[in-house]
Amino acid sequence: MVVSPLLIGMPEMRQSSLVVVANRLPIDDSVAPDGACEWRRSPGGLVSALHPLLRHTPATWVGWAGRTGPAPTLPDVDGVRMQSVPLSTEDFRDHYEGFANATLWPLYHDAVEQPEYHRRWWEAYQRVNQRFAEVAAEVAEPGGVVWVQDYHLQLVPALLRELRPDLRIGFFLHVPFPPPELFMQLPRRAELLRGMLGADLIGFQRAQAAHNFAQLVAKVLELPATDRQIAVDDREVRVGAFPVSIDTAEMAALAARPEVAERARRLRQDLGGPEHVILSVDRMDYTKGIEQRLKAYSELIAGGHVKVRDTVLVQVAMPSRERVGQYQILRERIEREVGRINGEFGRVGEPAIHYLTQPFDRAELAALYRMADVMAVTPLRDGMNLVAKEYVAARVDDTGALLLSEFAGAAAELSQAYQVNPHDLEGLKQGLLAALQADPADLSRRMRGMREHLHEHDIRAWARSYLSALDESESLTTRLRTD
Ligand code: ADP
Ligand code: F6P
């Protein structure tokens, strides 16, 4: 069955009844010189969501191991089989950096940066999707379930169905799905829609995305489509919204540890014991609204509404997709602006912004969340934004204010956050001030409501609802430890 030249000669693959297919594997083979592998929590929502879910589940995760060339053989991690897919340097450049992150990513995020269209990138997208489909077809047990993730792999469901019609195939899109007027720009729009329709169930973060998809299918493919189901040949494809979440209990337990609380106190001391700490944690991405946030903050200082002596901003911005031009330009602009603000408003030993580009382990992230009075999560567009949910889960004493963009998927659920339009600079400034000056009793009421919501709607509830929709029979949900 395997036809891609890069797959020839790969060791025989073991089969599982549940297979997750995602662009990246959650482990970094380079951190295992002695053969011992650990989960790599790369800063990204997909790994953060699926990692706690799959741990100790007899499943296979199919993905790319993070370096180009032949696919490494990886040990099982926490009982999960790691099946790597090889990518050449051309595949990485034209599929991952090109079609996935310079065509689809900007287009799906309201085209806040200009999407680029190149025929060579499309060829690579098809080639790499074909290879992922072939590997998935090899490792799925007869009648098994394959759950394909995200925009890098939109052709996989249909390619896989051709290879293995016996499988039950799910597809979940972690990012927004754009309105028809944007999606229609794509030169190969019909192929992308047909690729997704190979799935039995197509999951989105929000109902609006399911609606956009159904409208496009009706318009471009002329198939009968509603926001819940689409008829394709003799099959029925179901469509729906399944807002992804976090391991709420794990983050809450981590944040409640005495050593994490102590670390949060120390961090605050190290910041000079300010009255207010504002925190932002983002992948360095133009969708995250970092520049708009910095501008709002610097105008608040310049206008005398915020004093550097009393208030500090900690901005964590983990570099991402670093060879893609738009990301390089963004980093330069952010770093110039941080330098300007600190130069203009900081004092010796008292910078206005503490800017960090490092990865942190989960305990340090929990301590940062506990340290912050205001968490500013203000993306221009975001599929969900798990950082917002992590902050809420970490506020175990019901303190703290969440400032949240209404364009983050999380805004539909976290209605008690201070919601802002990040494009509206004055609104952003007012929102920040309101969060900084809020009445503690009001904050506590809001935070309690949001924590209760996340307690119920955690990552296991997400998996349960998706997998039971994929297969109405309860037996499927038992393949994952969702209890
Ligand atoms: P995206 O998927 O676009 O990156 P999300 O907010 O949904 O955005 O997910 C980001 C995930 O990455 C979160 O789980 C967050 O804790 C993690 N993360 C972000 N920055 C860092 C960092 N500097 N170090 C470690 N983890 C990070
Ligand atoms: O959330 C969207 C997403 O592309 C995820 O698939 C991934 O976890 C995250 O962003 C990080 O992106 P990358 O894999 O390009 O570093």
C-alpha cells in the first residue's frame, strides 16, 4: 500500500485501534541522548490539549519528529506509540513554512497578514498529506479510529478513506475556519473542502466555523449541506462545534502546590513588589495582538494612567516559525517597541516591560499565572486560546482579572472575562484600566464562574463529546481514558 519514496525501507509499523495524526509529534527526539524520551510540551495549543488526554492510552500518535531527513524510530512515551513521518527540507519549507503557515494560517486568521499563493507549495501540501495518510493507513487496526488534527493535514481524511475505507475518520480544526469571502481566495479551494469531507465527523472550535464550512461546501461543491450534516455520495458527514479545553484539574493542582505559590511570591518580589502585575503569554505570532497591546500599555503610561513604579507588564513571547518572513519582521518590530517603551518610560532597575522569549516548564507557567493580577489575552483572531483557560484554572483562590479579546474562541465560553476588541486602541486601554481597578468582590465572582465552567468543560469532556459524536456507540469513548 505504501507508495511514497520517503517511506520505503521504514521499519514495520505496529497497529493501534486509535490513531491521532497531527503535524508534530509531542516529543523531541533530540532531548533523548540516552534513549530516554520525555513529552515535549512545545508551546502550542494542540500538544497542550492532546498530551494530557493521550497519556497512558494505548494509541499511536503519527507526526513529524522535528528534524528533516529520515524518520527516527522513537520509543513509546507514557504508553503512547510515537510513529514519525519523514519530511525533507523541501517538504518542511514548502508544506510547513509555505502552504500551512504562509498561505492557510494568515488566511484563516482574517488575513491579518497577506496570505501567499504558490503552486509549488500546493504540490508539497498534497505530497506531505499523502505521506501522512499512508502512514496512518499502515498503523490503524482494521475498523480502527483515526483522528486527524488541524490545518496542516486537511487532505488526509479523503486520502485515508481511499486507502482504508474500513476506518472511522475524524477531523478537528484547532484554528478558525474563515468566512466564504476569504476562503474563496484559495486557488485550490474545492480540493481542500473535498479533503476534509473524507471524514465522518468534522469538528470546529465554534459554531460560526461550522456554518462557514457548510456554506462553502454548498457554494463550491454544490452539495446539500447544513451546519450539522452534509451528504457526500452515499455517506453522511457530520459537522459541529467542539470547543477544545485544558486539563483543568492538573493546572489547578499545580497552581495550588505550596512551592508554586511560594515561587509566585518570589517572582513578584523580583519584580520589585509592584502593586499590579499584568502578564501576557503568547507564541510570537502576528495573530496574538502583541503590538496592539504594547501600544495600549505605552499610551496608558504616557497619559499618566499607569505608573511604572506601581505597575509592571511581563510579556512572554516564545519565538515561533522563525524562518517565515512575516514572523521575522514581527519579532523585530516587537523587540524595537519593547526597547523604545523601556527606554522612554523605564528607570534604572525598573523597566516598564519585562520581556521573555524562553520556554517555561508547567510549574513555572503556573507560578507566572498565580503571580499576575491581570492576564491580558488579546489576539486579533484565535481558534481558542488555551492560555486564557490556563490562567483561569490556576487562580485557585478566585482572584485575578482576565482581559480577553472577543476574537478568541475562548470568549464564547468565558463571558465573565473583561472582553475587548483588540483593534480598538481606546477600548483596549479602558479594558486594561477596568481590569486593574476592579473591585475584588466582583473579580472573585467572575473568576469563580469561569473556574466552574472549566471544571466541567475540560479536555476530557471535549474528547468525550467529540468521540461519542464520531461513533454514537459508547464503545469508542472507552478507547481513551476520559474518566
Ligand atoms: P497557540 O496554539 O496558537 O500557540 P494557545 O494559547 O492555544 O495558542 O496554546 C499555547 C500553549 O503553549 C499553552 O498551553 C501555553 O501554556 C503554552 N506556552 C506558551 N508560551 C509558552 C512558553 N514560553 N513556554 C512554555 N509553554 C508555553
Ligand atoms: O494552534 C495552532 C497551531 O498550529 C497548533 O497546531 C500548534 O500546536 C501550534 O499552533 C504551534 O505551532 P507550530 O507547530 O507551528 O509551532
